[in-house]
Amino acid sequence: MPAAVPPAAAQTLVLSPAPLEVVLRVNGADQRLTLDPRTTLLDGLREHLHLTGAKKGCGLGQCGACTVLMDGKRVKSCLLLAALVEGREITTIEGLAQGEQLHPLQAAFIERDAFQCGYCTSGQIMAGVACIHEGHAGSAQEIREWMSGNLCRCGAYDHIVAAIQDAARVTGSGRGG
């Protein structure tokens, strides 16, 4: 005889929440989106705005591949709900350069060959920009400490640190900046 299914379990429905209208300010432009309220900032950027520079890594905020800037500060976009960042200025790797002019850290990454597979590169650059801006690029050790939330599976850390030091010298904001 087959096992009986409890009536409550047989009638369980999974309801999706109503979509939200959200306006995200990304790379200097307002973007109006209709999103499931559970959409992360990372998924909003990648799946709805097609800005794929921020990568899906661990989904737990531990690897840093999804790092973007929010109001100039580094954040892990996989941990934020898109609906909760309305009115904040979001900068992605796609918005870092000024036209054809690369940001000094982007140029330093190329000069120092600070990437191998490239998967973590956008997150490393965005965190590095914040590290410099926050004034935490005074020494290699300080950079390593403040960049510890961004992982590189290839082990390009020495090159990444050197690129951040170079960019900090160019921008003049390695300390207190």
C-alpha cells in the first residue's frame, strides 16, 4: 500500500513575491528595473543590466570576485539585495575607465601582469581602487591585509600588490587618501 501524503504537504504552494520597480544608479546613469525582491545586486548587474565584469564566485561574500564600489566603498555585490541599494552610486569595472582612458589601477594591472586566468581581476581592481582611496596602500603588508577579502586562485598576489603600489604612487593617495 502506498504511503499516505499528508494533506498539508500535498497542498503547499510556493508563491513568488511581487516584482519591485527599482532604480539603480550604476556607473553614473539611472537604470530602471523590475526585479524579484530577492535579486542580489550582483544578479541585477549581470542578468538585468548585462554588466558581467563582477563575477559570481562563492556567493557567500568570501572570495571577492563580485566586488563593486557603492558610494566609493567596496562591497560584495552577492551579499546585497538590489532593492536595498536604491539611491546609492554603484560603480562597476565597466564604469571605472574614463572613455578610452583606463583607470591608473587598470593600467598598472596590465603593466604588472597582475592577472592570470582573469576571473578575480575585476573584483581585485575594484577592491584595490578602494584600498588606495581609503589610504591603505602605504606598504605591501598593508595592501595584503586590506585586500585579504579578495582571493586569487592563480596566486598573482605579488603582481596585484605591485600594481596597487604603482597606482597609489600615480594617484598620490596611498595614505590617508
